[in-house]
Amino acid sequence: MSEVALVVRRLKRRIMEEDKIYRCSACNKSYVYKAGLSRHQKYECGKEPQFQCPHCPYRAKIKSNLTAHVAYKHMNFRLATHMHQMFQNVHIIAQFIST
Ligand SMILES: [Zn+2]
Ligand SMILES: [Zn+2]
């Protein structure tokens, strides 16, 4: 098979994979799992953050985000790393490291 054909095949596969993603019709955020999208629509989309950090003015829309925020911003690094492993959810952690 030629190299071009291989690339085309790879691109097609990627497009098919993207089709499997669940997208919020209101804000176009995408989720790999349907549960992620329903959680987003229930708690996040168009909603005010309702979980207030007890240590600073940070507010989170999802409780696990707040827990992860507290771990990273207000606890020591070892504990934060432990929390990270507990969550096994890099996306949640990455989300507010960037904010
Ligand atoms: Zn949305
Ligand atoms: Zn805080």
C-alpha cells in the first residue's frame, strides 16, 4: 500500500473516532463518554459554579474539581499526587492547572 493511501486510511479512522464523541449542542464541548456529556449538561452547561473553596474565592461546577483544586492549591504536593492517583482522572487535574 502506498504511503498516501495509508495516511488517508488513518485520517478516515480518526474522523470515525471523532464521530463517536458526544457533543453538547449548547456549547459544543465534547465528551468521549455519554455519562460525561450528561454530567456536563446537568451540572456545568450554563450553570453557575456551586462548590465554593473554603480556602480561597475559587468556585467549581463539579465537586471533584473542587476536591482536586484543594489538593493542588492548598495541600502539599505529596498529598496532591496521592489525590491525583486516587482520581485517576488526568483531565480534571489538567483542567485547573491551566486556569
Ligand atoms: Zn454545554
Ligand atoms: Zn482554593
